[in-house]
Amino acid sequence: MTVTLREIQLSNFKKFSNLKISFNSNAVAIVGGNATGKTTILEAILHLSTGKGSQPAGTYVKKGEGFFRVKGVIIPATGGPPSEVVVFYDASKREKKILVNKKLISRLANLIGLMPTISLNMHSFQWVWGPVEWRRKQVDLLLAQANKTYLETLIKHYRVLEQRNKALRTTKDKTLLITYGQLLFETSSLIRRYRNKLINDINEMSSQLLDYLLPHKKHLLNLKYHHHSDEDWENKLDREMELGYTLWGAQRDQITWEADGQDAASFLSRGEGSRLSLTTVIALWLWLSQHKKEVTFLVDDWEAFQDKKYLNAVPSFLLEVKPHNSSIFLTSWNILKGSHWQQVVLKQKH
Ligand SMILES: Nc1ncnc2c1ncn2[C@@H]1O[C@H](COP(=O)(O)OP(=O)(O)O)[C@@H](O)[C@H]1O
Ligand SMILES: [Mg+2]
């Protein structure tokens, strides 16, 4: 059995002063009523994976306390000794420290990919209805977890972009701007090659899922990646110097679900859009599982994706499509049926 995350310990993390949970299954249901801390536990797991949550670090510190600490013990599916990840945040210094096997890591990039995760939660509706920036960021996070070269290229891209934008505001030195421009063109090209491949794969993988989830609309829908070739970037230089920022590059690319060139957000119903979001995230999960040995799927409030017509049983559907090297942590208001799930029941007072 694949067990990725075996144990988690929270200190002063949101509502929890001290909480330790051991996991012994690759399908875990975290069960509890409103405000019992279900989302908090998934956010803690996200911290172990990406070093941060969806909100600013300070909001995770328990009210009245000065720090939080999240510790996780990870067992590689392929055997070998467990790894320990600690994320520590000091609120007064506003300082985060991340330790892997008790050794301080010098940069966040060294954590990414160790315990890859993918999330399905209330934000996931943005696959259809959100801003393009959000989708680009999700694609970047996914690719970064799957591939170190991508992560390093992305970091380099944003560093060069920042330097170039600064130079556009402060210097009249065109040779420097052209040097930065060439670097940015190179990083953009590489980033786009990876994104193109991912988006092609996702279209292929979601086509099967959509047969089941969106049978009437599926042949129309395509996840589209819009980007320019940017071969002519030097022609934009004068305008850029006027404006003080870069007008091209992979940081501006757009990713949108479309049919016949029309944004899916404009014609899908609420139910259809939510099923398309669910489809996207499942496809990304399957994709990541093909590229990494172990993947953790974090599903918050699965009931939000419940759909009487097609999917009144999201949890069992997820188990059905689950790759063997993947684990699911799902939160639920009610105890789940079936013996597959390890159920962790949260009480109001903890
Ligand atoms: N920084 C914090 N300190 C103390 N309690 C917090 C903090 N942030 C959130 N909470 C509490 O955590 C609870 C919400 O937890 P959450 O994980 O969202 O619950 P659930 O997902 O089960 O509904 C609320 O009661 C909220 O007041
Ligand atoms: Mg919640």
C-alpha cells in the first residue's frame, strides 16, 4: 500500500493548540461539522507540500500565540526511511523556517516536489470562472512539482522579469534591456514548451472523464493555451521604456476552457461549470501521478461537488479513478460509507 503522509502534528495552527493525527490508509476522510477544523488540516498538509497555504502566513497562527508549527512524517511508497518536514513560522519576526529531516532548507524550491499535492476546494471553480492568472499559477505549481527544470526556469524567469522591469523604469541603456530581453525570451520559450505539453495531455485525459461528467457538452470543450510567439519582442522596447514594464513573455499567457473560441464561463451552467472544474482537477491529479511516484490529493468539502444527476457519490468515484501511487485526503460533514476510508472524526472542542 502506498502511504505518503503517515503523521501530522500541529502546534498553534489556527484553532489547534496541539494536535497529532496518524494516518494508516491511502484514503483518509476527515469528518466533522462546521468549524471543527477540516479545512485547517488540509491547509496544514498543503504547508508540508508547498511551504505555504492559501492565505498569508500570519493568519495561520493561533489567536494570542506567537508562532505556528506543522510537522509531517512522510514514508516513501517505494520503501526507504521516513522523511520529516517541519514548517515553522515566527509571527513577531515574520520569519518562516522549513526543515527537511531536521536540516534548514535555504529556499522554498528545495521543498517543492518532495510531497506533491493537488487540491480540490472552493477555489477550484476558478478553473472555469476565475481569472486567467489563477489558472496560470495552478499550472505552474503543478509543473513545478513534477519537474525541477521547470521550477528553476520559472524562478529565473520572474527574477529576470523583475530586473528588466526595474531597468525599464530607471535606465536608458538599451543593450542591458536587450540582454534581459534575450534571457526572458529563452525562459518564456522553455516554460511554454512545458505548459503546451501539459495542456495537450490534460485535454486528452479530460476527454474521457467528460464522457461521463459532461456527456452533452464534452466534444466542444477544450482547455486553450493562448500565447504569442514573441519573436518580435525587440519592436516593443520603445513602448516598454515609456510604460516602465514588460509587454510580452510567459507571465502574460492565458489558459481558458473554451468551445468554439468562446470562454466556457460565459455559457456553462453552475452545475456544468462545477463538473468541468472537478474534471480538470482530477485530470491534473492523474497527470501528476504519471510524473511523480506519490501524489496526495486534497479534497475539501466534497459535498460542494456533489451532483445528484451525475455524481451523487464523488468519494467512491475518486476511489475508482485513483492511481495506485496516490493518496486522498478528503473532508466530509458525515462519516463515509465503505471500509476503504480511514475516518478521522474531529470534535468541536479540540
Ligand atoms: N488564527 C486562528 N486562531 C484561532 N482560531 C482560528 C484561527 N483561524 C481560524 N480559526 C477558527 O477555526 C475554525 C475554522 O476552521 P476550519 O478548518 O475552517 O473548519 P471547517 O473546515 O471544519 O469548517 C473557526 O472556528 C475559526 O474561528
Ligand atoms: Mg472547511
